[in-house]
Amino acid sequence: MAGRGPQGRAERRSAGELESEVLAALWATEQALTPAEIQAEIDGDLAYNTVHTILKRLYDKGLVLRDVDGRRGAYRPAKNAAELTAAAMHEALDRGPDPIATLQQFVSGLSPEEEQVLRDLLGGRRFAGGGGA
């Protein structure tokens, strides 16, 4: 939900923040949601047109799929949260001049638990976490 600024006015959320909220609402359910259902889920004060615009942006980026049922459209995520995050990580590695150095920096910031999971994955072991190999 948007906070209040120094003059008491509601602060605007960035498009990226709104996209994240919409995706979170979609990931929280197994069914496709209409813009009105998403609007109610994330913030009843958010304009329907704003929700619809965010959904169109996400659709254009390939992040949501639109199910058409008559004239009513409902949306569902194209990827789950783990798949989307992994794709972003791959894109970040592809953009940088030195992916090995980037991986070294990334791994050095892992928690001991995350590091162990990574070691298990690289060792070919399956683990009982979210979205396994």
C-alpha cells in the first residue's frame, strides 16, 4: 500500500512496484484473476484503469497470460516467482562484462544455508526446497 508523503498526500508507487504487487497477487492463487479481482486484492483505492494498464504492460513483457472468457479477461502468471527470478539472474549475467566475477560476488553474499543448497545443487543432489531441479 502507498504511504503518505510529508504533505499528507498519498505517495505514488513506481510502475515496477505495482507490477510486483500484481504478480504477487497472481502468484498467491491458482486461478486466473480479472483486473477487478486483482484491484481488490492489492489495494481497493488503486484505480481499475491503473490495474488494467499494469496488466497490459506485464502482458506485453510476456510475464502474464490472458485468458479470454467471452468479453471478460482474466490473467495468470506466465512463470512462477522462482522461474521469473532465475530468468532475471540469467539476464543479469548475460549483460555484465564478466559473468564469472559476477557469480563470485553473488556467491560471496549467500547465507550459509543458501550456500549449502547451492553446493547440493551443483553436486547433483535434489533438495526439499521450493522449485527443485
